[in-house]
Amino acid sequence: MVHKRPELYHTRQGRSILDYMKSLEGKHVTIGQLVRHFEDAEEIIGQTTIYRHLERLAAGGKIRKYTLNGSKSACYQYMDDEKKCREHFHLKCDVCGSLIHADCDLLDEVERHLLGRHKFQINMLKTVFYGTCKKCLSQ
Amino acid sequence: MVHKRPELYHTRQGRSILDYMKSLEGKHVTIGQLVRHFEDAEEIIGQTTIYRHLERLAAGGKIRKYTLNGSKSACYQYMDDEKKCREHFHLKCDVCGSLIHADCDLLDEVERHLLGRHKFQINMLKTVFYGTCKKCLSQ
DNA sequence: TTGCGTGCAAAGGTTTTGCATGGCA
DNA sequence: TGCCATGCAAAACCTTTGCACGCAA
């Protein structure tokens, strides 16, 4: 069972950040881009607050955190269907950045194996497979 | 064709760094670990020099550079052309934060499957499995 | 001797932390 | 009213850059 810290208070900042992440329709952003976005929108949200909300959202599985290829800053991406995403692989292409949701029976086997053999309970909400996608492989 | 900058001068520092990377037999290290290693060995090599050598070695293909998800600092790993390095799973515990290196036959199967079925070339160097480790599960 | 290599210090960038204040329930 | 959330500033990190000196060829 994944332990999820509930959102205790609802605040303007928390709502704005989540709404904006949702509005991006799965595209990823960095903290810097978020800071700039709220500056441009003339909505005051401290950068520390943004860091803290993204961290919490990532811990709760609502968004994913990535570090792409040599980039210094982390990327964050909203995940729209939590229940469904628990049941498939996430493949992130290092080259083009696209995120692939792969439904696959192998997942169960990997999960079972890691638990049985390595005593490790994998959390598919947080786990991302990095590599090169089909499109980028053929170029 | 990859353009390879030749090593122009041979220096004590360059030799030591490459030798040490080779001696690790495919295990990865961070710059910080290298700095500490040479400090402990009482061999004076400036951190800047370490950065510059690793950058050059990476550009020349002798070592690989990557960033493990969620880690701030880059990892470097010597690549042996002849012997194919045994790669392994990285399991990161959400609870206690420890990183577990798990050598495992399942890896090959996962790799093969993702490539064959999903046309996705996974990069095991960058991929980290998140979850709960043995120790934390039993608490 | 030439010019790359080295190492110190400082700069640059990202993320985290401390703390007083603000605001939700 | 009790706490958590916020935001500023500072700290903590990791990495890069500038520059004078060292050293290999």
C-alpha cells in the first residue's frame, strides 16, 4: 500500500499549480518555466512554494518527475489517470522527450520477481523507464 | 563518425583518474566520490581537474555520464569495449532512500522484450525502479 | 620553449532550509 | 485558535569559468 500524504489545506497557490499542470495536457515543464509562467500571469507564487507543491504532487503520484538527458533541472509532468497508470510501464524517450504508456503483461512478472527475489515492492506510479523510442531509433 | 579529441599530454592526474575508473569494474561513481577517493589516497587532484578529465573521457566514449533520477549529481561509469559490462537494476527505496544495485537475469529479458515488442531501447544506466526496500517493508 | 594541464577561487545555476508571517479549517 | 502553508533570504550543492602558474613534449 502506497502511503499518501493527504493535502491538508487548500490554498490558492496549490490550486493554481495543479490547474496549470493539468492544463498542459501531459507536456512536461521545469520549475523555471513554472516560475516564469506565474510571473507572466502576474500571479504571485514563491518559487519555494512551487518546489514544495511539485514534490508533494510527485510523491502522491499526481505528477511525475524526470531528469532528462544532461539537463540540469528536473521536469515535471501531470499524469491524468492515476488508476490506469498504476498498471502499465512508462517509457520516457531521452531524445524527443515523449512519454509512452505501455500496457504489458511483463509488468506483473517484473513486479512479482522484484518482490519475491529481491524483496522490493516496486511503485509503478513513480518508476519511469528511460531510453530511446521507436521513432528516434529509426533516425 | 564520432569526433574524438586526442589526449594531447599525459599527466599523472589523467592517468590516475582513468586507472581508477577502470578499477571500478563498471560500477559508477560521482565526482564527489572521486574527490573523496583521491583525498583518502592522499593524492592531490583538484576537483576541477577531475571534472575536466571525466568530461573529456565521456566525450571520447571511454566512460559514460548519466544522471540517476532524483539525484543531483552526475554518475560516471567506465565502459570496457571488450568485455561487455554487466549492467544491473537500480532499486531506490522511497522510504530510506538507499540505492540498491541488483544484478539479475530478468534484466536481459526486460530489455529484449521492450525492444522486440515495444521498439524501445531501454537505457538501464538511467532507469531507476522506485519502491520500498526489504528493510523498510518489514518495519 | 610552447601551449596544454592544473588548481584555486569565484561565479552560475538549481534545490533545500530556517524562520517569521499569513491564512485555512 | 491551532497548525499548516507561504515566501523571503540564505544556505547548500553541483558544475563551470577565469586566470596565473606548472609541466609534458
